[in-house]
Amino acid sequence: MNVSYKWLSEYIDLTGATAQQLAERITRAGIEIDHVENRNPGLDNIVVGYVTAREKHPDADKLNVCTVDVGAADMLQIVCGAKNVDAGQKVPVATIGAVMPDGMKIKRAKLRGVESQGMICSAKELGLNDKLLPKEMQEGILVLPAEVQSGTPIAEILELNDYVLEFDLTPNRSDCLSMLGAAYEVGAILDRPVKLPDETIEETGGSAADHISIEITAPEACSRYAARYITGVKIAPSPLWLQNRLLAAGVRPINNIVDATNFVMLEYGQPLHAFDADQLSNGHIEVRMARAGETIVTLDGQERKLDPQMLLITDGVKPVALAGVMGGANSEVTESTVNILLESAKFDGGVVRKASRQLGLRSEASLRIEKEVNPEAVIPALNRAAELIRQLTGGTVAAGIVEKVTTQHIRQTIQLSVEKTNRMLGTSLTAAEIHSILRRLGFEGNEAESGVFEVQIPARRGDITLAVDLIEEVARMYGYDNIPTTPIEGATTPGHLTKSQRIRREIRRLLAGGGLHEAITYSFTHPQETELFPTLSPNAKAVKLAMPMSEDRSVLRTSFIPGLLDTAGYNRNRKNEDVQLFEVGSIYVTDDAALAELPEEKTVLALLMTGKRSTPQWNVKAEPVDFYDIKGALDSLFSHLGIIGRVRYAADRPAGFHPGRSASIYLQTDAGEVLLGTIGQIHPDLQRSKDLGETYVAEILLQPVIDTTSFAIEYQVLPRFPAVERDIALVLDRKAEVGHYVNIAKETAGAWLESVRVFDVYTGDRIAADKKSVAISLVYRNPEQTFTDEEITALHGKVVAALEAQGAELRK
């Protein structure tokens, strides 16, 4: 929200507080001011001039010689190349010595032999954002209204001696998406009253009820709809003061009707819409949900296909607007419009947000409605806009308001305890001091009993629902810097890391040392992202946010993998295709869709690898990462934590993974074997949709790892006796799991098998098409004595026999 300091001063006395000082105090009170912009880019010596005459340049077809009155004793002769310059215009003139915003200095000069004593300026040359200006003001020089006085500084005419405070609002502070909301906040900080706009309206026409009828058939999506009827309007550009207000807020002026509704929206935070009343069937308004297959052409000329979840404004025959999002082209206010139906309503924020997201339409109106507007501003904003339109267009406002109300708004009352406030804040505020803060905030608070206030919450503050919210307001206004610090009392012990913290730090250190980069992704995600990969809890559901920032961040994540895939895609789009990432954090799941109990938070480790495993060198070819790279990273971690012997990989096909290159990971704990996580290549279809190459991921639960890991170090005496190595080649079925046979060898040989390693897998001409040859190296060692030939032959033969009993054949 861009808040003009000059505009704000119309609602509250800002004496003694500069824009910079005000920004500092607002930030300290809890609303961050991102930036304070000086609207005057340095327009000294640029004034209003009156073009008294224009003649063609004698030696240049595209140049004009203008005589300009700038309120000085002498007229100026200025050579201008703009096509739209003409006699009788008021224009901005940069006189000799002026320095333009781009650094150009205006000097006396000759253009094709004709002296020029200044420059007639365009909006862009004045440093204005010409994209916000009406189209007729973007081309050529800036033509000013005829009533401005020659010689007046242009910064005064365009109200550029102003500062704009950029409010960085969190979703709960939608009350400050308006000038009055900002004024209430500043009034509380400065302890000064807010001056509300004059809501007096001149009604000289017949009854509005003779021209308007309203019907609401979707009461759950629209609790109030009000309208006024205005006749005899004349569409024209808005006066300069109104255009200046809109430009300061970053809104483009269009015409006097639209500008009036935008002005009031910025003032009250209540969106409004003006219909050409003559395009409505019998002046009827029906608020209903869309029907399947229904379409509407919106003001941007696009035909939109609707679905039953979208709220429509219709005239009983045809749709005329998408409620809270955008009007329809069939009821648009045009230059031929004479009669206006002015709408002000309270729509459900969730319904408007879904429609806006689904159609890709985001407007200033939908931004406010989806965060829930002040239900008590519907009528005041309607009256204010109607009177403003009457003054700007010369129209006549019909008597009365036509409205339908399906749900009456009732202000909430909350009890606030002085004792609890001081206990939570660590302060010693008196009841009088708390009452003073509530008064400054505009909250009506009466002491119901000793030390307890009954506080009635204004409708504009929908974020205040609990006593703790009021306590936060007290803390903000009292000043966070004034809350005392309290030293710890009693005996203290040195701080130390918990086992969980130590292991998480060790995991980060080990993986970062292995060349992976730690990522920190969003905890919020889109609902569809939670369906891509299995949660590490059966039957778990995603947790929906009560007040999401957007549909893309409306649920808590149930897996790290979608976020890491987005990060990999972000890097790939910037030519960084070799990505190796890991993340340690929490996922959030629940088995209760109603959220009667708090969701479960689980600590998770996720890894991602894509691209090449190392940078190619002159003597080393670049090779892509594969399944065994990411498995090796996990095995190194398990080995370092001393649990590698308890981990088992089982070929599996988890959702979202490649059906032939994925596995489930199991951990043998003291309570039995548990599912630890998943590993593998993501599904090729998902790779294509994310525009990624072969990408491998792994995700494991950390709590079982933490519970199983022990920091006790076991030392072993270095072996005194030699080891014996035996290699065997087994012919197995092509689909056989080699790990199964490795485990058989370990179980059969027992403690004397020091290590077993697969060092070759062969498929080719000398092997049957449905078979593969697997070469395995087995190392035996007796820690007590040297093996004899007979002992090693017997032990190795026992292992071979066990393998053959499971269907393996020795390759000859």
C-alpha cells in the first residue's frame, strides 16, 4: 500500500513528524515501511507556461517555434518538436538553468538557426511514471488544465512536493489497505484524532428504488449488497487534484467515474463498481454463483470461462461482472454513458480469491476483498463515491439506497485483563494506561470489573479475535523498546545442544563437506504439490492455512521434494544444471481433516542431485549423477552415524518416482523395523513437467535416526592376522535383487566375513537374455588366528552352497 504523506495529512495532523520520522515510528509499532519515496525528482526552475503562439520552424518541418508566457516580464521563444504542441495550451516549461531528472541541463541554444530559451516538457522528461498516465498524456508534451496559473512551479501543480510511504503489510493487517486505515494507525501512534471525510450527500433525484432492484441467491458468498442510482452524468477526464492523488498511490487515472470509485477504494479500503445502468435489464441486480459452462467478457476484452465456484453479478438475464474481481464489457461505463448504478458490497474473501487465482485476474479490488474488507464501510464508501461522482460529472443522485442484507455484522467484544497483560509482557502498566492505549487505537473499552476491560473491536480490525491479539496491540503502542528486560533468576547451568541438535548439525556438516549445498525452501506450498509424493505418514493430510498469502502457499508442506525440485528448476533456468542440494527441516501432517488436534511436525532430511557429478577436466569425462550417487551420500551419512548395518533398501515404486529406479529405506530399531524414507529418480513425466533432466531425490525421517544413533565410540584392535579374499561370479535372473544374495552371504559366513562387495555386473552375448552375471568379492578374516586352507575352503563352500540354494549359479 502506497500512502501519500500529503494525502494522509488531510485525515490527521502530522505537525512535527516528517515523512522519515513517521516511517520510523510506524515501523517500530509493527508495520514495516519498506521505502520512503520523494516524489519530487528535483524540478527546480520548471514552471507552468502558456503557449501564446505556435509557428512552423523555417528550416525544419518537424519543429515548431513557440512563444511562451511563464509569468515573467518577457516572453520566451522555445523550439519544440512535439506533434501535439499548440497555441492556447498550458504546458510545463524548463527555463534556462533548470536541471532535468536525467541530469540534462537546460541552456540557451540554437536549433536550425532559431534561438530556443528553454524546453517544453513531456511527463517522462519530468520524471513521472508515464505508464500510469492516461494515453493522451503519454504522447508528446504534457498538456495541463487551462485553469492553472502561468509561472506556478510545476512541482506544486502536480503535487510532487510529497513523500510516499510504502507499507509492507502482513495478510492480517488488511485494515491498512486504505488511507483511513493508515490514518487510524498513525493516529494511535501520535495520539491524535482522525478526521473522517464528509459523508453528506445531495439527493435531488427521484427514488432509487424506482430504478433498482436487488436479489441475492448466494447468501454464503455475499452478506450485503447496496447500490445508488445517478443520472445525467457526463464522462470526462478527472480534475488534476484527483489524478494527482491516484498517481501518488500508483493508480492510473481513466475518467471521472472510474477515478472516483478508485479514489474512494483507496480512501476507505472498500472496492466499488460503476455499471452503465442503461445496459442492465430493468435495473435488476442478481448476485448468484456461476453456472457450469457460463462465460463472460471482462473489461480487458477477454472471454472468461466460469465454473460454479465463482460469484457473479447479473441483471437476471446475463452476467455483468465477476464479483469483486472485474466488471463485464457489456455494462462498462463509456463516453456515451448517462446513467450509473453504483455498487458497494461485502463479498466473501475466499470465494473472490479462488476466482481471481483461477482466472489469473488480480486487481486492487480483489486484493482487498480477499483479505476481508470492513463490513461497516459499505454504506459510507457508497455515499462518499456517489457525492464525488455528482460533483465531478454534474449528475443527479437519486434519493435513497437500495440494498439487501443476508447477514448482519455484529461487533466482537473481548475481555482484557490488566494482570494477564502485565504478566505476558513483563510490564507494570496500570488500568488507566491500558485504557489510554485502547482509546488511541479507537477501541471502545470499559472496565467491567476490577482489572478487566470489556473491549468492543471496530469492524475495520478483523484481525483482533482473542485477548492475546489485544495484548499485542498494547505492546505495539506501549513500544517494544519500552518493555523491560528481566534477568534470569536462580541457579543456571551451562547451555548445551540436545542429542537431536547435535545430530542435525553433524548431518549438515557432513553433507556440506561432501559438496552438497544446503537449501531452505518455503514451508507453505500449493495443495497439488502435496499430492506428488507420498507423505512419510500413512493416511496423512495436508494442513490448510486459515489466512494464506496466496493459493500457491495455502497449505503446509508434507514433503521437501517439490520445493527442492522448484529450486533445481530455478537453477536450471539460469544455466546452472549441475545441482546437488540437501535440506533439514520439518514437514506438517495431520490425520484429522477437522484439525481438532494440532498437526504433527516431523523432522526430515531430503537430498536432490541432478546434472553431472563433477566438473569435466581434460583427462576426466563428465558423467551424469545416478541412483548410486545419492544412495552413496546416504550410506556415508549412515556409516558416520554408526547405523549403516541397520539400514535396508528394498526395491519399490513409491508415488512420484521412476518405477524401476526407486526404493524404500527401512531402519532396524530396538522396537522393530520401520519405514525410514524413499529414494530414487523422480518419474519421467514429472521431470518433463518441471523441465528437468534426470533427477534423483531421497527423503528420510530423522527422528528414528536420532533415536538409533549412539555417540558412544567403540574401539577395535587392529587385525593381527591376514585376510583371505575370494571372488565369485553368480548367474542370476535379470530381475533378481543382488542385495538379497549379499545378505545371504553375510548371514551364512557370520562374524568371519569382514566385507562383501559387488564389483561387476555383466549382461551380454555369453549370458542368456534373461540372466545377468554378478561378480562379488568376499573378504574373510579370523581375528584370533590365520585361516588354514581347509577352514577357508569349508567356510567359502558353505557360502556358495547357500547362494546356490537360493537359485544362484556359479559362472564357469
